[in-house]
Amino acid sequence: NLVLVPELELGVFVSTNAPAGGRLSSQLPQRIVAQFFEPRRELPEPDAGADLSDFIGAYRGQRRGHRTVDKLMAFRAGDLQVGANDQGFLTLAGGAQTQRFVALGNDVFFDPDLSESIAFSRDARGRVSVLHGAYGHNNFDRLARWQTVQFVHHVLMVLAALFAWWLFALAFTRRSRRRESWAGFLARYTSFALLLAWAATVWLLNKDMLQAPPPTAVQFAHFPTELGRWWILSSWIGSALTVLLLACLVPVWRGGQWGLGRRLIASALALASGLFVLLLAYWNVLGAPVLG
């Protein structure tokens, strides 16, 4: 952590070689200023009526995988959550504790408890895009809702609910009096195979990521693991089955196969599965490109 204070003719550089050193490198410069220089300035009181919505959202550290499979490490680290409380403080959650910050103006905030500052940058459209200085000297990109870890969990919950609903519909709803076409027959059995493929992908991926000790960037450099080969294969199978299910539903709708309820549920299932495929592509799961 390098801190320069021209007004005090002071420069402080702190370097540590272990994760536990982050607390030292982030707090030592502020402690030196507080101990040996002028008293701390008076801080403005938080404004309970201030609109802090521009800053609220999920953020992810810039030091992460972008184009390779180690992007999945974000699932273990989690996303940084910026919010606001009813007292007018900006809150920061993602570490061992939740910090609160008072606004100083110009998108700069100060934590009066730990004597730490954070700042935000805006893009060309004036939207907050980057958080600077959280937990030491790190920078964090602001995430769209669909880029968050939480969004993946929500899609998986929707998929699970739709699969359960679909199996219930097949078991307890009446079939159309018309004879089922090849498209309807293929769509039904494709949906069963799709359920198995996604269940295998999620289970194998979760088991691989939660191994002890947890995977690191070095281990990802030697990817794939034994389990990794299997969840890569199952993710490709699930993606292919999703395309097949969507293709089969076109003649099912045109020919009036099944009842309306079955067609709607099957279509919702296929669309949710397609969204899951797009998320797998975003998280570099499909094909799992490696570091080297």
C-alpha cells in the first residue's frame, strides 16, 4: 500500500506477504498521520435524507479471472455489497465486518471508526462503475444484476421449481386427445435428460469447487481436474439438450400438442435452461478455458 500526502511531505509504503497483513498495510498510514500530525479534521454528520442509490449495488474485485475458468473463484470469495442505512451512512459488507461511511462529497466517503476512505469513479454516462480503496488498496467493478453470484442461485432455484412443476404436470394433467407427434414425444424425453444433465453439472461443479483445500489460481492453471472433465462434459450435454428442447417446442406449439398448461410450463423450462446456458458461458464454464 503506497500513500502519498504532499501537504505533509509524507510518504508511506507498506508491503506484506500474507493475507493477514492486509489490515496492517491498510491502516498503518492513517495511524501514522493520526499519531504524528495535526488532529483529525471534523467530519460532516451523515444526512439521513441523502440519496445514495447511485452507489448501492454489488461489486467484484478487479484482480480476478476474466476470460478463463478461474473466474469461478468469485463464487468462493463472494461479491462486495454496498448499501445504505436509515442514518445516512453508506455501508460496505463483504469482509469480516460491515463498515459504515459518511459522505465527504465528490463521490468520496470516510469511515470514522477505522479512519479509512473509499471513492467511486463514474463512466462516460455518469453512472458509478468502480469502487476504489475498499479493504486496503483494491478496486472493485460494479456488477449488473445478472453478473452476480446471487443471480446464478436465483436462476438455479427457478430451474428446480420449473422441473418439479413440469414433472407434476406430466404426471397429473390430462393429455390432449390428439395423438402425440414425434416432436412432443422427443420434447418429453429430452426434458428428462436435461434434468439429469443439469443436476450432474451443478453437483459435480459444486463438489469440485468445495474440495479441501479450496482451488486456487495455481490449481486452475493445471485444469481440468478429474471432476472438472465430467462437469465440462455434462455442461455441454445440457446445452445441446436445451437447444433440442427449444427446437422440439416449435412444432409442438404449431401442432397444438399437449394442453396449454403443459406447453407453457415446457416453454418456461426451456427458456430458463437457455438463460442458464448463457450464464455458464459468462462464467467460462462451457469448455472451461484454462490459464495457459
